[in-house]
Amino acid sequence: MIGTRTIRNGEADPMKIIVMGAGALGSISAALLHAAGHDVALVARGARAEHLRANGIRVEGLAEVTAACPIVTDPATLTEADLLIMTVKTFDTAAALQQLAHVRPASCLSLQNGVQKDDQLAATFGREAVLGAIANFSGAVRDDGVALFTVNASITVGEPAGGVSPRAQAVVDALNGAGINAHGSADIVSTTWSKLIIWSGMAIVSTLTREPSVHVFSDPDTACTIARIHREVQAIAEAEGAVPEPVPPYSSPESLAATDEAEMLRLALETGAFFQANAPLHKHSMLQDLERGKRLEVDETLGDLVARGRRLGVPVPTVEAGYRMIAGMDRIRRAAG
């Protein structure tokens, strides 16, 4: 089990890992961890599973690898694991966890968006199994099935109750050993909120403008809108008792929440410069889903923020306007087929 793994020649024994979901994050994580020597099973379905079985998991971009790890279409065949990594879209979480309820992972974590995920994991596997995690790490599955690895800033891991335990550090070490930048957080709950602050601004503005990240952080009007969303989500986080902190490589949410718009624009331009230098092709995951005609994970993320704001008495007018436009757009588009 993680945290008590045998160390030989300075290296831990390989982990037995289940990755649930074969989108960009799941494919990249599974391929790199498998290439690093871990025993990885990737749960996939439909045409994606058929493609991966025929061609392997091909990753290009920030890493170049083809991995032939097992592709599982029936989660009932899985039994136990040192680590379960959830990467499915938020609206698929309940069904995915139902399929995995018989599995008893020593530890589990979710790279999904939002702040509901750890409670969902705890309800299925027990709170003692849950590690908190966030991913500032992304990519896209191209039409040819290749997972393009575009951002490798960090996966952050920690205990939900606080601290970086030996098992959390073991996960960090495994990720770093696979070429996925990772570090521990002593307050993963606050770090998760910090990521959601950044994610929400990018999600709303990128999806509504249909522009890549470098553009929305480089234009003064879109950057100002992002900063206002940051302010509103930070207010919810603080009302929940979290203390938002900087999430590499982005500027501090506290700084972006400043009332001086000139300062907000300067910080946004710095973030735009990061994308220009490091990931000029990066597109927010919600925009990617829109462009590919997929369902958007809007209710479980932005909708959840609106509901929390109402419950806590925190006004979030920019977030709510963005949520309603994107939710309506998603319903109209799906109804039209």
C-alpha cells in the first residue's frame, strides 16, 4: 500500500494504478506512468477503447511516448489498486463510481474540476482512502486519437485534512518520476479552490469567445472579465473557510482580485505571456469540448458555484451570467443534435 511501499536502490516498487477515463488527462497520465514502470490499467469505452487497443496510447507534445498498457472496458474485472485516478468528466462521475464501487483502492484521487469530487470519492471508497488533488496539467485528444500534451505545470497532492503524508508524497514522487510535474500541498482544500478560481475565469471567457488561452489573457476586456470572475469565486472560497493561494504558473488569485484594474491587466498579460512562451496552442478544456460537439461540464462546476454563492449570501453576478449563457448554449446545442 502507498506509504509503506518497499524502497530498493532509492526507488519505490512500481504502483498498481487504475486510471478511470481515457480523455486527454487520463491518456497522458496512464501512458507516462506506464512508461515509468508502473502497473497501469486505463478504463476506456466505445471507439476510444477500440482505438487505444489497436494503436496503444500515443502521446505527443511535451512528451513523446506510445504505451501499450491494458485497456479495460469492463471495470468489473478490476479488483484492487494502490492508486485510483479519476479523470472522467464531472457529469459522468456518479456512473463511473458505481462501476468501481467494488474496487478497494488503498488511495484514490481526482483530477476533475470543481470542489464536489472528494466528497463523491469518500462516499464510495471511504474518506480514509481519499487524497486531494488538482491538475494544472492538460492536453487534447486530436482527431487521429493522439493525446497532445500541452501544459505540464503541476499536479498538486495533499491530505484533505491537511498536510503531505507519506502516501501523498509517494504519489508525488511517482508522478515526477513519470515526467509529470507534481508537488505536495499542506492545505489541498485551499489549493483546490485556488485552481477553481483560475479555471472558472478561463472556462467562462474562453468558451463564450471561443478563443485560446493566450488570447483571452492578452486582450484588456477579456482579461478584465476574467479578473472579475476570479474576485467573485475567491469570495465564495473565503466564505467556505478556504485560504486561496497561488497556483503555478498563474499569478496569485489574491493579486488578481485587486480593485486596481491596471494591476489586474498587468498580471493577466503576464499569464498571457506564459501561454505564449510555453503553450501557445492551449485551449481550455471546456472550449475543447464545445469545439468537438461534446457535453459541457457546466452544472457541476459553474452551476455549483452559483448555488454555493446563493447559500452563503455571496453575490456572483459575472459568474452567474457566464453560467447561464453557457448552460443555455449547451442545452440548445444538444437538443438540436
